[in-house]
Amino acid sequence: MMMSEPARVPLLLLTISIATLLALAQHASEVAADEKPVSTVHVAGIVLKWIRADKEANYRRIEPLIREAAQHGAQLVVTTECFLDGYSAEDWSVSKKQYETLAEPIPNGPYFQRLAGLARELKICLVAGLLEADGKQHFNTAVLIGPDGSLLGKYHKQRMDEEVVRNTPGKVSTVHDTPFGKMGILICADRRYSDVVRRFRENGAEFLICPSGGMFGSKQNDAMVQARSKENKLPIIFVHPAEFLVTNPDGSIQVRTLVGDRLVIGKEQIGGPNDLNRIFYYDLPLKRANTESK
């Protein structure tokens, strides 16, 4: 039986409408997929009090925490600024001679090698703060170690106050390729300077890690970190002996927790009420561009 022309018209319109709706739905799905994060990296920030001028004590304290973080699935583990020497640059009771012994070459120094071996064993990326010796110069350095134990990059702190008497300032806002995207690492006081942080973005950083010491908390620190995130539309993970902070690209705070009210403890205080430490975990969203570029 032949369908009459009047009957064909509604059927044709219905077919076109369904096809249009399907095309619109597919487009909306593609747009949503482009806009939302398609994966995350599981980050662990280790908030741990410093012990001045004792690399072995600080290493022994942090190693089990790094292992615990890896056991909980951390892919990227971050320490504080100069965790290894306990940020001895600001302690004038540490003599020049002693200070020089706290620094080591990278990547051939003994503690760097231990950290590299640990990262390789646990198959993690590790951002660790330590004091670097390069000839007669000393640098406040953050190293980026890959899951195979290789040195993926290092960063020299650029902005210094009284620390400049002992350490040489860095000059470049370096960006490092990682399995998770392009990472910028700034250190502590760098966060106070818009120009320093802006250059990380201009150099292609997709997220920022900030091992730190010094100022912390809502009154002294957090607004600065928020401002740098908002200016550059980048997330920042801030790891400090007394605070863990994550700021979003719009400058809002995603996570903020304070851990005690001090940065340094004496050896006699190890295990006591002031020796507060904690591992913080955060799933950092990664954009599709990050994963497709690998």
C-alpha cells in the first residue's frame, strides 16, 4: 500500500527531528568532555616539622611517610622547602662551615641518590626540597625525580630575603615535563611576586607546586597563594611544615588545613606533642590537553 503525500510529510519531519536531536546530543557530549577534567593525579603533600642541620634525622623521619603515601596510591609526593637540612639558611647558630657540609651536588649527592632510589622503588614522582652545592655556590633547590629514579628537573628559588647571604638566587621559572602534564615548581617567597609566578604560566605550566616554609595561615599566606592562582588561572599545591593548601584556578580555596603552630622542633621534641605531622592527599584534575600530549 502506497503512503499518501500528506502522510509522508510528518514522518519526514519526525526523522529529521530525531537526527537533529542526536547530532545536538553528540555535540553537547563532546563539548562537555572537552571542558571537564578527564583524569586526575593523586598528590600527597607531606607536612613535617624541620629539625635544623640534621640531614640524617630529617631523612629518617620522612622516608616512612613517603612510603605510606605510595601505599595509598600517591603518584606525586611533595615535601616542604629544604626538608633535608631543615631550612638551616635562616639559623645563624649554624656556622658557615657547617652550612657548607649540609649542601650536596645534584644528582651525585648521597641523599639525592637515596631519594632517587626511593622514588624508583616506589614508582612515584617526587618533589623534594634540599640544599644544593654547585662549586662554591649554594642553591635552595627543589628536585623533581621520576618514577624510574631519574632527575627530571630541578628549580632554584629566585626570591630571597636574608637567605641571600648564604644562597644564590635562581633566575628562571623553569617548567618540567611530567607524566601528568607540565609542572612549575616555585619555592616559598617566590609566591609573593607576580612576575615570578607569571613566567611559569608563560613558559607553559599547567599546574604549580610550592614547597614552602616561612609564613602560613589565613592572615599571612593564603591570600597570596590565591592571588597567584587567580592571576594565572592555575591550581597551586602549597606544602609547608604547618599547612597544606590547594588553591583553584579561580583563586578559591579547595583544601586548607593547619598542622600545629610551628615549623621547627628540637631533637628532644621528636615524638612529643609539638611533633605534628600528616600526609595530605588531593586528586589534582588534569585537562584533556595534558593527557593527549603525552
